[in-house]
Amino acid sequence: MHTTRNVLARLITGFIVSMLTVGLAMGQGTKLAQAGMKFLSVGQFARQGALADAFTAGEAYAASMFYNPAGMARLGAFADISFGQTQWIADIKHLYAAVAISPFSGDYGVLGIQAQYVDYGTVEHTIRLNSEVGPGYIDLGTIKPYAYMVGVSYARALTNKFSIGGSVKWVRQDLGEGVIEVDTTFSPSKKIRNSLGVPAFDFGILYHTGFKSLTFGMTVRNFAREVSYIKENFQLPLAFKMGLTMNALDLAEIPPDRQSLLLAVDAEHPRDYPEQLKFGAEYSFMNTVDLRIGYVFPADEHGVCYGLGLHQQLMGARFSIDYAYTPFGVFTAVHRWSLAFAY
């Protein structure tokens, strides 16, 4: 027994040290837009979006795969399915889904599948024309750039307090065809496809402190090799996050199935912009109605987020619908919708 505990303690210590090392390494130098495929940094699910994505220490949802894969280790159901849409700035649309299954009551862990698709809309396709004749450009119609991510996840509760999880993802982005040569009639004669794919990885841990419902989480997301479009090299938006969550009404001994007040805070250390603190609060009444608010600091254009959730039990399954609204400064507001059911 002592040998098993010693091995587990070493694994936990090594994992935490490794994650902290990654976080410290990311802090070297000035961080100014050093990452590509930024769609991976956009928070997707409406519940988490309303909490300003302060969900590193959140758990028991398939959506945890998008925030900290260790969070789905205690799923609380045989299956949990979530999907929805984010209407992002600049008319960019995100579609996403997550499915988690806990066979054998979770004794052998929880398996998950996640997917995300990004529609960047229609873009006018022109190239510069170095000629004294004509308008100075060639109109080539339109292109429809897109991106997607698919991945599998696994999480397991190693003890009654400690859980681990990880994800393997395939990420691809297609920015359409580019023209690199034109003939004497100013027609494209040589094109190149601006698309690439790369594997990426997420790792996370979750720890129940033993004080009421206070939970600590830590994750590294979007760990991948450097990639390039033609000549420009870039890396994925690697991020190191730590977070805490707690139901504040535990202090008043109020049963969580009557009322709860979830408080969450995340500290995020991204590769390509300054560190941020994210705060979220969710008041739940009778496990039926949720009111949410979140705040990000510092942020240039968005800070406060709002949201609403409705839940219903029906024939042994739990259904929920969530909405989040994020004002975005000079841009249009961001809207998120999510549907989920578990049984």
C-alpha cells in the first residue's frame, strides 16, 4: 500500500513540476501575437463562456474536454453530450460538440470525443498587380476559409481527491488557394494551397482539497510542434492555466440541490499575450435555473460576460440549455448557445 502511494505521489509531483516548467518556459521574452490557429483559444460552451471561461477547476461535464480534460473524470452519468454554436466577432461562426462516456461506472476512466468547426465566412480574393494598366489588382472571386479540430480524451480519478486527464487532437486550417504567378494575360498560372494540419495535446489535473467543495485545477492546452505557411513559422496558442472553484453556500450548510453559488477564478498564462485573471460566479436555484456572470482582466475589448441556464429532468435524463452574452467593445457582441443532455 505504501509503495503504491509513494509511486502515485511521485507521479503527481512530476506532473505538476512538468506543467510548471512549461508555464515558466512560456514566459520568456515579449509576447506579441506569436501564435496561429487562434480559434483554439476561443471559449466555446455557453455555460463556461458566461463564467469568462474560468473553468479549469470545473468538472463533471463533457465540455471539460475544451477546458481541462481531467474535469470529466467524475462524470456522474453514463453519457454526457453537449453541442452548440458561438457567433464570434467579424461574422465568424464556431460549431462544437463533445461526447463523454463513463463505462463500468467509471472504474476504468472516462472516454471522450470532441470536435470544433470554424466558418470564417466568404472573403474577397484579390492579388496585387504590378502594372501601369488596370486597377492595380486582379479580382479572383471569393474564398471560404475554414478550420476544424477533432480529438479524443481520457480522464480517470486516481483517488477520491485526485484526477488526471489528457487529449490528443488533430487541428487543421485551410485559408484557400493563393496565387504566386500570373501569365501575360494577367490570369493565375501558378497556385498554392494554404492549408496545414498538426497534432496537438492537452494535459490536466484536478484536486479536491478536502475543505468543503474547494477544488484546484491545472492544465496545459494546445501543446504542439511549430508549423508554417510557406515561409512564416508559428506555434499554436499554447496556454498554461490554474484555477479554483468552490460552492460558497457550502459555508452556510445549504444543500446544493436547493441553492448553490459557484465561485471560480482562473489565472491564465498564454503564449501570445499578457497574463489574465478570469472570474466567474453562478447562482443555481433548485437545479433548475442558473444565473451567471464573469469578468476578464486585463482585456482590451471585452471584460464582463453574462449568461442564463435552464435544466429539466425527464425520463431519467437531464436536459439543459445555456446562453451567454459577451459585449465586445468596438466589435459586435458575442453570442453562445449550448444544448446538453446526460443519462
